[in-house]
Amino acid sequence: MTETSRTTSPPEVRSFRHFRVLWLGQLFSSIGSPFQTIAVSLWILETGRGASALAAVLAVGTISQLIGTLFSGPLVDRLGALSIILHCDALRCALAGLLAVALLLESDTVAVIGLVSASSAVGGVFLPALRSAPGVLLSEEDRPRGNSLMEVSNSTSMLVGALAGGMTVAFVGPVPAVGFNAAGFAVGALCAALMKHRSAFGGTTTSTDGMAGLVREGLAFVRRTGWLRTLLLIDATLDLVTAGQLSVGLPAISRQLTGASSLGLMIAGFGAGSLMGALLASRLPRIPFLPLRRIHPLRRVYLLQLLAAPFLGVLPLSTLPVATVCLVVAGVLNAIASVHYVSIIQRNVDSAVLGRVMALLVAAGLSVQPLGQILCGVLIEGGWLRESFAAGALVMVLVCALGLTRRNLRELAH
């Protein structure tokens, strides 16, 4: 297998029309996720368990998701992306139902942590399978559109799910909100079941060495694929910076503005921009006279991220309207870059190891996000809010410049 080997298609590639069935189910599933996050967070605080209990739930959930991601790659390549999506959504539906019962009965924090961590672990297995799905279910021509639709689901979840979830918890309570999340997972599992087909439902690997052999094959592929190691390093560095800015920095900025309302508006702005970018991403190559259409998708990824860096760097210096507009622009640029990034991986990685590569990409981001959040928090507590965003923007510019100048990435681009 060469470093730039093309993805081999399964024996029978699904049509884009059939793929939309899977996407519709994942749209419902993703919209429900913020319902559960908001419900659990507010339930813990309103029942007097305190911020320390909330922090414990969030920390255990992140660790569980990372552990699930590490096991995901071999499972996806062995069993197939569609199979993993179906079983993970069915399992998460059951776990969400149990969590709703636990909240209704006001169970202790340990029980809630256990259910949230189990759901997060299953979600860790699920995400690489979802990212792999367009690469094994669609033709090369349709993959950018498929990835664009998947990014639309994520953006809609951020824009619509969080707002609707907050209103649901506020007006009818956390238990119905978690129940809605369970229903979303049920719809996702049903739509995945409707996509079931022998050729697409099975795994793409031919290894007979068991799970350990699959892990060794995946690591060996990464060791001999220089451009992939570079992508992993750059992607992890960008996650290190943006995780702190968005999850810790934005709430700190909102305290200087109008509080919770400003935070909600800024998050909605980023979500709206992400939705617009996801809808635009697959259409860029078709727009005449657009300079970006003549640039290889890999170069577009780092150019777009480089353009987004200043819009994030100036946030602490901005008024609320200006900050919201900056986040809309950053969301558009980030979503377009994300769609092209995943499409490049799918096009240049053999389908037999695609699940393991996607798992590594997700794990690389998850592993550094807590560090980025802690580092940003320390800087902000020290009175370095503006400096932390400026430093983050500078790191993004330098890392993207590295991506544009690395020789192995230039060779891949051609």
C-alpha cells in the first residue's frame, strides 16, 4: 500500500439518494445530543450537587469518549461503518432511556456519572464510524457532498439543538429533554437499519489476525505515511488552541459583555456560520471565477484555517455585534475546511484502514482538548484574556503556514 493509495470502493456503492436516509437519521440524532448535555448539567446544579459534581461528570465523559475512540478503529474496519452506527445508536438510545429514569428517580451522582460515561464511550466508538461512512458508502464523486451533509448535522445541532434543548429543560424539565435525546437515537438507528445491505454493511478489511492484528496494521500504516503523521500533528495543535478559546474563552468574554445572553448569541453565531459553510463546501468547485476552486482541497484546508485565525484573535477586543460577526465568519471558514479535510483523508486512505485512521484523527483532538482548556483557563485567571486569544491566533497562523509549506503535503496536493 503506497502512501497516497486511493480508497477502494465497496463492491456495491450506495447511491447518494439512499445515503440521505442515513443522514436524516443522524440529523435527528445530533439535534438531540445538546438536550441531554444541558439537562444533565442543570439537573446536577439544581439538585444541589454543585460545580464539582458537574466537573466530575464532564471529565469522566471526556475520558470515556477517548477510550471508546481508541477501540473504534479496528471495530469499524472489522464490522463496517454502517454496522457500528446502527448498534451504537441503538445502545445510546437504551442508555438515554435509563438516564431519564435515573434523573426522574433523583438517583445519586455515581449512577448518573456511570450512565453518562457509558454513553460517552459508545459515542467515542460511533464518531469515527460516522466519519468513515461517506468514504465506504459513496462513490468518490459523491463523497464531498456526503461529508458536507454530515457537517450540516453538526452545525444544526449547535445552532438548533442547544437552543431547543435549553428551552425544553427550562419549560418542561430535564427528564423530557433526555427522553427526546433517546428518541433521536432511535430515529438514527432506524434509518441506519433501512440502509442495511450486505456489501456496505460488512467490514472493509481482509485481515485475519484478529483485533491485535488490525491495531498493528493501522499503526504500521501511520508510521510509513508521512503526510498522515503531519496532518495528525497539525490537527491536534489546532484542536489544542480552539478548544480553549471556544469552551473557556467565550464564557470569559461574555462576562465582559452582557453575560449569558451574549454567550448564547456568540455560540449561535458560530453555529450559523458553520451551517452556511457546510452547505457551501461541496459547491465551491462548481462556482466559476472563484479563486478557491483552483486551489487543491488540501491547500484550501490550511488557507481557510489561516484566514479564520484573525477573526478568533480579535474577539476579546470586540463589541458583541462585532464578535458575533467574527464568529459567523470563523464558523463558515472552519466548516468548509472540515469538509475538505475529511474528504482528503477518505480519498487518499485505503478503505481497509479508513476506520482506524478516522479513530486516530478523533483521538488526537480529544487527547489535547482538556490541556487546551486548562491552559486557556490559567491564562484567563491570570488576567491574560486578550493575550491568550492573540497567542492562539498566532499559533494557528504558524501551524497553517507549516501545512502549506511541508514538502510531503505539497506532494500529496499534486
